Amino acid sequence: MKFFLIAIRILVFILLFGLALANTQESQLNIFDYTSWRAPMIVINLAFFIAGLSVSLLFTIPARLRSQVEITLLKRRLKQRGKEQDANLVDSGKPS
């Protein structure tokens, strides 16, 4: 199964790489009527892909920080309960 997935990934990569090589013609991106950017189509697509990836990662930062804070609190609570259980074991092991 792993071989099949690797083969599909390689095939998709080769197809996308061929598509990129086929789209190297010069394109013009007009920005607000007063400026334009002339570059190959694949460079423009790559720039927008990287920009989208960066923005999406930026929006995940608050959720990741909340998760990290919650993990830290849960670890602290688990450590406290472990100490309490150890203390209870020590207390119950003493003869009265």
C-alpha cells in the first residue's frame, strides 16, 4: 500500500511539474490601475500560494497557543494529582 501511495505522489508531482514548465509564458498582473507586475505565470501562482499558506498559518497561531496553554495546565494538574496519590499511599502504608 505504501508503494502505491508513493507512486501516486511521484506521478502527481511529475504532472504538476510538467504543468509548471508548460506555463512559463510571461503574464501581467495589474494592481490598482497604476502598477503592474510582469512575471511568468508559474511565479505569480507560486507567490499567491505562498501568501495563502502564510496567512492560513498566521490564523492558526491563536488556536495553537490556546492548546499549548491547556496542555500545560493539564500537565500541572496531573503532576499535582500524582503527588496527592503518592502522599495517600504513604499515609495508608503507615501503621496507626
